[in-house]
Amino acid sequence: MVRRARPKRSRVWGAQARVDRGGGQGRGPWVAGGQGSAVITVLMLVMVLTLLSALTMNASSSFLSRTVAPYVHATKALDVAEGGAQLTFQWLKSNYWLLNITYLVTSDTSGALLLSSNSTAPSLPGNHPDPYTDTSGTTRSGVVASFNSTLTSQLLGDGSFSATATLLTTSPEQWSVVSTGTVSGVIRTISLRLRRGPYHPDAAVVTGGNLNISGNPTINGTLGSVHSNADLSVSGNATIAVNATASGTYSSSGNPSIGGTAAGSQPTMYIPPIIPSSYQQYATYELRSDGLVYCGQAGAAEGCTPGALIVGGLTEWSYNAGQGLWSQSGNTATNGALYVQGNVSVSGSPGSSSTPWQLTIIATGSVTMSGNPSIQSYTQNLLFIAGTDIAISGSFTQYGSEAVIAAHEEVRISGTPTIKGTILAEGSTDVDAILGNPTITYGGTLGPTPIPGPLVVVARSEAS
């Protein structure tokens, strides 16, 4: 049987194929197909990762918009509300004073603050005069006529606020301040409760204007300090038990003795507005500009009918119409609280250490003390209140508890008086002075007075 030989070509082709598969020398179709599959696989992975990344970013963006962004906006809205509440508080603190129950201020001249009404105090008026004169003596006009407005949409930071200030009570003076902040539609509210308490001074002498101390004065007591909200000059042999400070410059010469800090550039001290008419209600007698004496609003304490003419007046007092001056020059005097329309001069020496003259003077003009009386305050721990200046010389002696001597403008203390309590001078134009050899003692034991203290925050709350 003759066998047919296999073609050698077939063997050669198979060998070549094996070479291509094993050695990678060829470029056959098997290898090309493998590379294409890898590329497709990589592209698919890239597409999947891109899709997953997009989904993740979308989810993150959704989370941020639903959770983080509102939190950020709420925080900013709370900050804006806080800013509006503080601006309202600072305005009330610095610019607003109750005159009495009849007239209430609801705005400054630029309309910076509008106040809302309070139904729990129906006796308070819904309107106030325009223009009006505030307790600092400043005439204001162009004010809002009623209590029914709100300070609205005031831009602040990244948003805006609206605020109301509601007078709750007048004695003590209390306010409710509500400020609503809005940022990107998110609203937050801050509420403050404000209260004005009685005045408790931190120094024996506080002046709004420049203060000069010279000679040999002695300032004693645990709060025996002096302070000027302007400049302070101390010279001679002054003795000051605690601090001698100024908000402006401080200078000294001679041999003063200062027990604590002596420096300028110090924080200002609060000085209340000194307006005599605010204290008229405490007077037992009124010495008016018509030269006659009337029973004061507190006159029942002296056995007279408030508003009634006192026939014969108070014989120790005389009136000079040309000078608008009420004078006392004798050695006897009636006890009481005097509300004086005009100026006052005391040159007599009534009273003694055992029976001091019980006296409070509230004058719309000046008060001048040049005699040697023995005095203690009659009412409300007030000694002298003046609508202009107070000048004290001579050697009068104050007995009893500590009391307030306060001038709307300036004070000048000289001679050898002995004073217990605190001396205030609101004015800031002329120079206040303590000269000679006075002794002023202030131990911080001043009792309650009707003089208003600063407005303070007593409660705070927040809400969404």
C-alpha cells in the first residue's frame, strides 16, 4: 500500500504559528484581539468611575445644600440678629433718657430707632412731641410720631435685621429689645431684657470736662478716687487715697500723694444726665421765679398742701428778681428739700453738729455755698443738684450719710469744706477745679438715689 506523504507546507505553517504564539515574534490576529479587549475594559472602568464620581459629587452637593448650608446661614443670621440687638441697646444706652411718664422718646434725629407700644402700660402715651428737648438739653426733631413702627430691613453683614424696643416699665426703667436677623431666607431672633438701675458711682469725684486739683485737698475713703473723662492735672500737695485717672491726658507737679493708679488714657466713667426737673417731685418747698414760695410735690411731709402758696414764704430766704437769685444769709433755716427756679446762694451758718440743717437743694440754675453751715441731706441722699454750676467755698461741714453733689455743667470746690459722698460734673466745656483745703470722703456707702444708672442687659435669649 502506497502511503501519501503529508504536505510539508502544512508542517511549516504550524511551526510558524507555534513560533508566533510562543515567542511573540509575529503580529497575528490573536494578539491584536487581546489588546483591543484591554482597551475596552479600561474605557469601561473609566466610564464607571466617572459615573460614580458624578453621583458622589451630586450626593455631596445635595448633603451640603440640605445640611451644611442652612447651618452656615443660620449661624450668620444669628450673628446679624445679635448685631441688630446690640446696635439697638447701644442707642438706648447712649442717646435715650426718660423725661417722665408724659413724654417718651421714640427716635433720634436720623430715625435710627423706632419703638413699639406696650399694651401692659396703657398709661404711657402713644405719641410724643415733635420737636422735643431731651434730658441732655438737646432739641430733637423729625422723630417718628408713634410707638407702632419697627426698625426694618437694616443691612448688616451678609443679611439684614429688623428690631423693636418696647418700654415695659418706667420705675424701674425696663425694655424688651427683639432683633430678627435674616440671611438667605434663614431667620433667627435675639431677645434682650434691659434695665436701668440706681446710680452707684465708683469715685469720689467724676467730671466730664478737664479737672484741675491743686493746693492741699484730701480725697479719702475706700472709693477715694478722682476721674476726668477729659484731662486731669494734679499739683501741690493733694492727697488722693486711691486712683487719679483721666480718659484724656494726666499730668502732675509738686508733691501729690496718690495711693493707686495715676494715669491717662483710661476708660470713661459713666456720668448720668443732671437735670433738676427730674427731681422736682422730691421737693417739699418750691422757690419760684415769681419770688414766692409754694408747697412742693412732697410738701405733705412738712404739713402743707402741695401746690399751695406759703403766705410769708420762708423768712430766711430772699429773692433778687434782677439776678434770678434766692439767697440765705442768716443762722437759722427751715429743714426741707427746696426746688429753686433760678440761682441759689447760701452765705449763712445755720445748723450745728448736734442738730445739722437738713437740706436738699435742687436748682435750675447755679448753687453757691460760701457760709459755714452744718448740713446733712434731707431726702433721697441728694445734697445739691444744679442745672448749671456748683461753687463751694467757706467751711461748711456735712453730717449724716453720704450724699450726691451734682452739676449739669461745672463744679469748683475751695476753702475748707468737709464733704461726704460723691461729686459729679456733667459738663465738658469749662474747667472743673478742686482747690484749697477741702476734705472729701467717699466710702461707697451711698444709699439709694433717684439718679439713674447705666442701662444694662439683664437677660438674653435666642430663637429660630
